[in-house]
Amino acid sequence: MKKIVILFSGEGSNLENLIKTLHKKSVEVVMAITNNPDAKGIEKAKRYGVDTMILNHKQYTSREEFDTKLVKYIDSLNVDLAVLAGFMRILTPVFTDQIKAINIHPSLLPLFKGADALNRSFNSPMKVAGVSVHKVVSEVDGGEIVAQKCFDKSQMDFETFKESIHRCEHEIFPRAVIEVLNN
């Protein structure tokens, strides 16, 4: 059975969906790692019996120092893939050059890369919006696109838009994880 580690920073809705959908069915989630000691996803991982490690980025003097520690820990887990599920850190080449990873992003890349993509996508004049799963490289949200899903956003208020984004994420992310692991 293939092994993954999930990195997250907040609520953990994608973390929970991945665990519910994949854990001990098609992959083993060996660990969840967060950089935020107050992340709500910690409790969600524990609820499913997935161990969580807190690696607080505020305890490191640089991104590179944090990434070095993160890489060392991920290497020790002997996983096939790191899955970034709302991991709100810009990763340096210390990480991106050594760890095979994918990320979920709440826009149709290459549009709306980086922070605040949800709001920028909602407020754009585009008629469609969606989500992307991509390989993690040193350029923020610049890696090869693995999967995308879109929907018509016209006539939506922001809450409905956000719910549609989450539905798309929950639908395509587990499939993208399996696809990357099998290729």
C-alpha cells in the first residue's frame, strides 16, 4: 500500500476528506503535519486515528531552516508522496527539490496564483471558476497541472461560490492523489 503524508495549516476540510476517502482503503496516511499549533485539522486527523505533528514555522529563523526540518521529518516517514491540503507556506527549493508533492489550489491555474486566490477568482469577470491540483515546484502554484474541475459561477454569492470550490476540491483531490501515486 502506498504511503502519504498530508500537510495542512487550518480547518482541515481537505485533510479530513482525504483521510475519509483514502486512508486504509487505497493508501496509508502515515502522518499529518501542520505548521499551525491552533489548526482545527489537528482534531480531525486525531478523530480518524492519524497521528499529527506540529512543526511551528515561527520557531525557525528562515524558510530554509523550517523546510530543512520538514524535509528531514518527511524523509524519515518513508512516504511515496507529500500532499499539501491547505498548507499555507511558501516552500523553498530545500523542500521542492527533494520532496515529491502535490497541492490543491482554489482557482483554475495558471490564473490567480498565490494568496487570496478564492477572492480574486470570485471577483474576476470570468464566468467560470474552479480548482486545480498541481505538482509542487519552487515557483508558487507553478507546477504541472494534474487535475482541474470548473463550474459556472454566474449568479453565485460568495458563500455559494466557496461551497462550490470545496465540493470540487473534495471530488478531484483524492483521485489526483491516486493518479500521481500510480504514475
